[in-house]
Amino acid sequence: MRKRPPTNNEATGFKGKRHDGQVKDEREHFQICPVCGQEMDMRDLGEALHHATPGHKPLKYPD
């Protein structure tokens, strides 16, 4: 196994880069879930998969 370079993402150790430049409108990344009505960030795979599960409940976020 080869040695990997240091990274700065606290969750995965990977820092991504934009490929298409700046987003024109940040709202393009959000949708309202048709099942629970909660707003979801489609860039977050965990949120997207949660809201793709039939019969799910809205996510609870810390205050």
C-alpha cells in the first residue's frame, strides 16, 4: 500500500475541487422532498439517500 498525501477534509480526508466554476444560483442544489416535505441538499449523499427511502421521516438536525 502506497503512502497517501495529507488532506484536509475532516470526514474523509479528501478536499474536492469545482470542475465547472462557481454556481450561478445556490438554490439549484436544494429540493423539497415529496414524501416528508423537508428541504434537502442534493449534494449531500446521506440526505439524498435518506429521502429516497420509501416511508421515511424528516431528518432531525441539532439546534
